[in-house]
Amino acid sequence: MIELLESWIDEINEAHKSDRRPCSVLQHQFEGYYRPELLRSSYFVVVKALPMPKMPELREAGLGDFLDNEDQLGGITYKDTYYLLPDVARDIGIHFHELVHVIQWRTLGARNFIQRYMEEIRRFGYSEKAPLEGMAYGLQRMFEKGVVSFDVEKKVVATL
């Protein structure tokens, strides 16, 4: 199932390739948090509806909680690209959060990220109790509170 999901993700990212924008457009807001190289090689796409896998196998695998929360999500990250709904596209905190997931994807590798994320959602549900989500929400809150800038990538890699 992981291979099937990764293949679907690759198709989604390829289908949106011409619409994506490099995160380097956010470089000024993220000065001191994200390296310019990371921002240049990470992308976002504003979409009317978040691309979500419609695979019955995922629900059968215990991921119903995640799939059923689709209408509560403002964004979702697939590898080096994240997708945002128009009403949150200007929210810099959401961009920050999704970039944490980009780093998680890169550090763990696609298949390991998918497997770990699925296991965490099964165990904790879609919430901050799931460690990968908790990390992203926690770092997002630090950023939004104006904590002195820190190397997010270094912190994520050390935590994983």
C-alpha cells in the first residue's frame, strides 16, 4: 500500500508541477529559520480542494480519522510540495508548518515518512499527539510567538 500511495503522490505532484511556486518567495519572512536552498527546492500550490487519496485501503488500514478530517485541513504536504486552500494561503504560520513536513519527508525518505505517518495516525488519530504533527504544530507556535529565529531543519533532523 505504501508503494501505491507514493505513486499516487508522484502523480499529484507531477499534475500540479506547472502551478507550483517556490517557497523562496517567502524567504524574507523565514529569514533565519529556513535555509535559502531549502526554500528554493520546496514548493506550494494553492488549490480549490486539497488532493486527498481516495483509496479504500487507507480507511481499512485505520486511517479513517485522517480521511474524515479532510474538511478541517488547510494544507497537506507531499514530498517537496505542499497544497493550501485559498483561505489559508496568506497565513505564514501554515507555510511554516508545512515546510516542517517537507523537511520530515526529506529526512525520513518518502516510504519511511508515509509508513511512520500512517502508524502515528492509527495510534494517536489526526492530532498533535501524533509526533510528526506535534513537531510541526509546536515549531509553528514558536515561530508565531516570535521566538528568536532558529535553524528549523537542524531542529527537525535532531528530533527525528
